[in-house]
Amino acid sequence: MNRIALVSNGQLPWPYGRDMTGYEVADLPATLAKAAAAGVETLVPAHAENDRQAAIVRFPGGYIAEIHATMKP
């Protein structure tokens, strides 16, 4: 299992640094589609980060989280 630690001075541009936690899922596109159907807003579209894809979303009520999936080799 890979572990990632993100550190900043708190001066990150919106929405980075506002996410409260991250969730690993098996299929990021399917998860984002289901989330959108439930009213979740995608703040940062899915993009590659090293060996994974990640997106940042905002749930109804304002909760912001990162959702990511490991890319298959």
C-alpha cells in the first residue's frame, strides 16, 4: 500500500487544501458518474497523479473530498 503525505503552508489555490479526507475507489469514472447523479459537484476533474487518478468533489452541504483510484498497469 502506498502512502502519501501532503504538506503546505496553507496558501493553496481553491479548492486544494479544503478537502477533508480522501477515498480510494475501484472505478473512478463510475464513482464520479454516480456521485454526479446524486448531486455531487466535481471541483477538479479526474487527472493522473503518479500511479493513480484523482478528482476533488463537493457534496451537497459543502463537504469537500478527494476521490482516487489506482491506475492499472
